[in-house]
Amino acid sequence: MAWQCFRLICELLSPLHIGYHKVGNVQRTRYYIPARNLWAAVTERLVRSGFGSDALGKQADDYTAVGDWVNEHIAFTYFFLHEDDALLYPCYTENGLCYGGLRQHEFERRYLAAHVTTALDPATTSAEAASLHEVEFIAPVNQDGPRTRIGGWVFLRDAALEKLGGEAKWHSWLRDLQVGGERRYGFGRLRLAGAPQPVYRLDGYDVELTAVRPKIAAEKGKPFWAHTLSENTMARGLIEPLVGRETRVGASFGQRLTRARICWTPGSISEASQQFVIAGDGIWELPRG
């Protein structure tokens, strides 16, 4: 079953926090949106829009069925900030880690901000001890004033094209998404900017759209655009153990942990020409067999 690829550009309507790690009181954010977060956001949006009952014939609130359908029929790249018609994807260079044409400190100065909160002690009506925390986020408006944009690619199988293809259907089902953490404070609101554009190549990366899962070829010297399984992969950069949380029927929120995998981080450089499969969670992995 073939796939079709679309390039999407979204406007960021509120602060965006993608959980990374904590330093002191500061909860750091990733500087991109992993495919897994997009899968979760699309699943939630489809369920809340009635897609499960209207399009799949399932119960209206069947998150598991809709999530499994999305995982089977839709694949995502990671999404990156978009500036001057280019994506600010991470890449290790002679000047260290850069994002597009910006060095890391320039990127942080231009796009990052933080939100500081604390709990109150009702007995004293003052700040509760040890409750101060700071949440780092990507700002919806950058330092120079323009609205922050985020872009990437989405792959649709034939079954997904039938239900989601065409600009009218895109805007009906997926125009507005909410991604990442701190959503109860209104964080992570994305809105589709313009019509999705069908493409057959990803900014210098060849893709194969006829396989069971989409495949992408990274030439020697090219950066990885996603977490990439380290086993048998020739690269230089940073290694990160990747673990996620899942919520399943009958379990508490986020109780289930995914299997830990050791990955090269986005921006690591391929040391050989290699072709990768884009797995269901967006991770790149070498084909098996």
C-alpha cells in the first residue's frame, strides 16, 4: 500500500512546551516536536471531532481504536520551527549544535521564554516551600515580532487519504491541534497555515513511498531529523535513552512506560549513506532482514 507525503506549516498560537528534562527548578523544553507528540495530538483531535464514530464506526470516545488507526495509516516526521521558508532543524557543525542557520544561543534568545509559578500555602497566604518552578517554552511570537511557525511532513496511506485528503477535510479534522505539556494552561495550540502541499522529496532527502512504512535516505554528512536507533547505525553526535508514557483503558494517566530505546538524537550526523524506516512513533530505524 503506497503513501503520499504532504508538507504542513502551522502557526503557533500559544506557548509550546515539549517535556525534556529538569535542571534545578526549570523544566526544559525540546526545541522541536517529536512525531510521538504529533500522533497523540492528532488522535485527540480526531476523537474530539467525532472521527471515531463518523469515519471508523467506533464508539465516539474510543481513543485506543483511533490511535491505532492513526499509527497504521499516518506517519509523521518531527516538526521544526519554520523561518524564512526554511526549517530550523538541529545539526551538529564545527560551531557546535545549530538550528538551521542559527547557533544554539541565538535560537534560544530568539524563540525561548519561561513561565514561573508557585503554589500558595493557604495557612500563610504566601508561597509554599519548595513549590517554585519554571517552565521553559517556545514563544508564540519570536523576539522580532512575527508569529512563530512550525513545519514538517505527514505521510498518508490510501485509507487515510480517503478520509483526510483534500484541503476541506484537512481543515475539518486537523486544522487545530494542541500539542505537548501544560495544556491546561492553554499551551501548545497549533493552527494549520494554508493548504497542505504534496511533495516527493524532503528538502534534500530521498523518500520511498511504496514500502510498508515510509523510508528516508540519509546521505553521509547529513543530520538525522528524528531520534534514530543507535544499533548498527553509523553516526556521530549525542546518544539518548528514549522512554515515553502511555495511557490505556483501565490504567491511570501516563502509567504505562514504553520500552526504553537507545537513540542518536536529532541533529546527529550520519557517517555513511543509510536508508531508514520511519517507525510508527517517528523514530528512524534501519530496515530489518
